[in-house]
Amino acid sequence: MREKVAAIVLAAGRGSRMNSDIHKQYLDLGGKPVLFYSLDTFERSFVSEIVLVTGEDEIDYCRKEIVEKFGFSKVKKIVVGGRERYHSVWNGLRAIDHCDVVMIHDGARPFVDEAILDRCLTDVRAHKACVVGMPVKDTIKLADEAGFSKETLPRHLLWMIQTPQVFAYDLVLKAFRTFMDNEKELLEQGIQITDDAMVVERFTNTSVKLTEGSYENIKITTPEDLPHAEMLLKRG
């Protein structure tokens, strides 16, 4: 029986760093919303189901102006996001009836491609958990509390983490359930969750494989990112 792969595409962010009234995932990029491009990649891939997570006020817009307008037949559900990224992921995970593998992706990363998805599928089959990223190009220094250089970190061991982050569904669902059941206590301890792999790393014994992404798999975060994205789009 063929494995079922689902994708959760996160589009609930406010994008405050864009200095725009339009949320970053809906900004125009080559005549289409930024969100269009990642949905299009998943639509044309081996993924069989897409859950789109967005703001409560944007559900109708996403359904009419993106999903229906561009014919994304694999988008089976549009669900409301939460206060933090991990709340949105949790809502997306619970919206999936069942699958074998789930790919969690930022809707503001328009340049994910099928080659990246293929590498993720290979690695998640072997390791049950993988995250896309690329080795850093710059020297990274660890600062002290006063803003002075404390330590130069070994560059050959450092990766910039991207999305998708890909997991065996049962594994990540169990990890997130444990986290959400203990959220208040963990936050009181000062534990911060900034990506999905951190939940799996903390609440399971599974090591997360680093999967090669692309330096072009950028996230639209600040105004400077949009001209860069336009250039990448024109370059194909």
C-alpha cells in the first residue's frame, strides 16, 4: 500500500517586519500571491493532501482567491492558526485524518521545489524526522550578555534551518500532544519553541536528520526580501 504524505502550509503569520498592511504570504510576487508558489509545488508533487493554516479573517479570502482561483484540488482543509507557530502546527496536525508522513512548510517560502521534497521523503523514510537547511556561509560568533564576542562557533557544523520540516505523522503528533499537554509548565521554565523539530527532539528519542535544501529557498520576512524573490523568480 502506497504511503500517504500530507503537507501543512502555514499562512497565519502577521508579518510585522514587512512594514505592510498586507500579510507577507499574500504580497504580490510575479503577479501571484507569495503563498501561491509553495501550494503549487505541493499540488504538483506526490503529496496527496494539503492543510492550509491561516488567520480566521483570511479563510474566505484563501478559499476564493487562492485555492479556488488557482484550482488547488489537494487543499482539503483550511483551518485557523493560533497565537504562536506551534499552535498553528498543532491545529494543522489535528486536521489531518491520517497520513504516514507530514511535511510542515512556511507559506512565506515560495521557492521550495520538488527536488527538495524528494530528498525529504528519502530521509524521513530512513530516519523518521528531517528538516531542510543549508550550511552557513558566514562566520558565526556567540555573543555574551554585554554584546561582546564570547566564542567563534565551528562553521562546518552550523546550518541555517528552512522548511519543510518532515516527520512520521504518528511521531510528530505524539510529540506535539505531549508538548501541548505541558505547555504552561514548559513556558514557565523559559523553554521556547521556535521550530517543529525542537518538539520532536525534546519529547522523543528520535534524532532529526538535516536534509539539503537550497540557498534560494528563502523566507519572505522583511521588505528587502521581496526584490530578491522577484529576481529569483525571473531567473526561474
